[in-house]
Amino acid sequence: MIVGKSRLFVGTLGLWFLTVVIVCFRIYTHPGWHSVFPTYRDAGAAWIRQAQLYGAPGIFLYSPLVAAFFSPFALISQNVAEVLWRLLLGVALPLSLWFNARTLFDFSKTQFSCLFLLIVPLTLSSLNNGQASIIIIVLFLVAAAAASQSRWFTCAFCAAFAIYWKIYPIAFALLLIVVFPKKLIFQILLVLIGLFVVSLFLQKPSYTVQQYGDWLVNLASDRRRAHEYYGRWRDFYLLLRLLGIPISTMWWTIVEVTAGVVAAAICFVGTIRHWPRATLLLGAMSLAIVWMLLFGPATEAATYVLIAVPSAYLLIAGWSDVSQAALRTVSTLTYLGFVSAHILNSWFPVKKNVYLVHAIQPCLTLCFCAALFFWWKRQLLKKAEPPCSASETSEM
């Protein structure tokens, strides 16, 4: 039996790394083909030359520190750089997931294998395209696992570094602060300042400061939501429009803030009622991802890779406990829906501006919220259940 479990674990990792090798071979022979990495590499080259990082809105959305991170890739040939980037993603994802699963829920190798097999269909396209969203997943997983072990600096570093990649992961950092205010509020702030100071040493300070200003202006100048009635993003704004509910950009901002306050309130209630730490952390990560997808500034089809891990966790939880019929049903439908939507977006040409198709993933995210509620309910019931007595244990 133990040999069978080990084979599943080794086979799962072997399948993943075989996939990584195939992707690396494809991108090595056809660098830049179906890849977003050239944008990252070009930013790294611009950083080295002290050139403008932010020309047109929506091209390079990451901070100057991330441009500095990509600068070594600009010093080598593109095909080698593409391969190294895929290898980094391919190694970081299973390592961070293993750390998270073992730390939060004490997953066995078999459980981890099931978890990893579930997220592969939802992450494969991002690995193939070289999407940096996988790095956000890695940072979230490590931050949550580190917080569960009271490794506050590691947690703060990952949460702060995620903000430098794409500014909207600040939602996760703020929810972590709500859960652990005394431990993380100053830690995250100091790391944010520290990373900024580090970037000043990586290039001429005046140039770096100017690029940070341009970065913020570039993010603020993105007006693609207002260009069309339905907007350009696959989020809750689109669902409101499809339901015929008129909403201005000002009221949409109010909706975004309100959703964030609700998420923070849930985490705060969990803190004062002493929910289990693992429940709080997975809940905070899930709520942050839901906010980023439904209420964030720019949710595209590829952004939904962020929900791969939480949806897989809930699916395993639903099938691990026969008493959780509601969770099992909703989490299964949600997961299968995300996989189907991923296949539809990745492998089938869908005509642009088909808004009903674009609404599939936001609707599935609302279904995920229902599954998260059922999971929370069961976790809290378990916490409230009295432990079995010695006589009851012997009878079992």
C-alpha cells in the first residue's frame, strides 16, 4: 500500500515535469510563440538601458522592481531565457503547494498528488504562455503556510513582493493584517519600504523613482473599463451590466470597496471567534482571490488561474467527508466549470466580445463562494463538536 502511494506521488511529479520539459522544448524551438515572456524580457532590457518601462497603458503592468528581476533574462538569448523562466515556474509551483498543503492541512503524499493533479489542468496554459500569475500563486501559498508556522518575516516578504508584481494582491496583504494585526502590519510595511529601497540600489535612483511614478500613472490611466458598455473585463461589473443594472465607474468603485470591507469583516469575525488558523488562512487567501477576480482592476481569462488551488482544496474537502454533500456537489460543479471554461478559452477560438461567454468565469467564481461557505460551515461545526471520550473511541 505504501509503495502504491509512493508511486502515485512520484508519478504525479513525473507527469508534471514531463509537461514542463515538453513546454520548454516547444518554447526553445519557437521562442516568443504563444508567450507573454517577451514583454517581461523587454522590460528587463529597458531597465538595463535606463529606458522607459511604461510606454502604452496595458503593456507592462508590473513594478520597476519586477523589471529589475527580469533584467538578467535580457542578458541571454531569448530561447534560453524562455526555458529558464518556465523551469522557474515549473519548480516553484509544486514546492510551494507541497509546503502549503503539508503545513495547513497535513496532507499525505497521496492527498497532495490528488491536489496537484487537480490544479494541473487549470495551470497548464499559464505555464505554456509563461504567465506571471503562477508567481502570484506561489507567493500566496508560501505566505499562508509561513503564517501558519508563525514565520512572520517570510509571510510579510511574500505578501509584499506579490504587491510589486501586480498591485491588486494588496487585498491578500490587507486580509492577512486583519487576521494577524500585531504580527504583520509593521512587518509588511517595512518589507514594502525595504523592497523599494533595494530597487534604488539596482539602478540609478533618479531613474528608478521616475519609473515608479510612471508605473502608478500607467495603472491609473487604464480606462479600458469605460471604453465599452460591458467593459473589457470578466468580473462582477460585467454581470451587473448583463443583468441590465446600470452602474457608473464611481459607483463601481464603491462596490469594490464594499466587497473588500465585507471580506475583511469575515476575517475579523473569524479572528475574534478563534477559528482554526488553517481555516482562517485558506479563507483569507480565497476571499482575496475572489475579490481580485470579481472586483479587481483588470480581470482577464488568464487571471482565473489564481483560483486553481482554492477550488482544488474545496473539491478534495467535499469528497473526503461523506457528510458534506452540498460542498461536494457545488465544489465539483465549480471545478468542472472552471476546467471547461479554461479549455474553451485556451483551445477553441471564441469570437471577441461574446459577453455571455465572458460571464462564465465570474459566475463560476460566485459558485466558488457558495462552496467556500459550505466548507467554512463544516469546519466550524467540526470545531464545535465535543471530542470523543475514551469509551467512545474504543467502541469505534
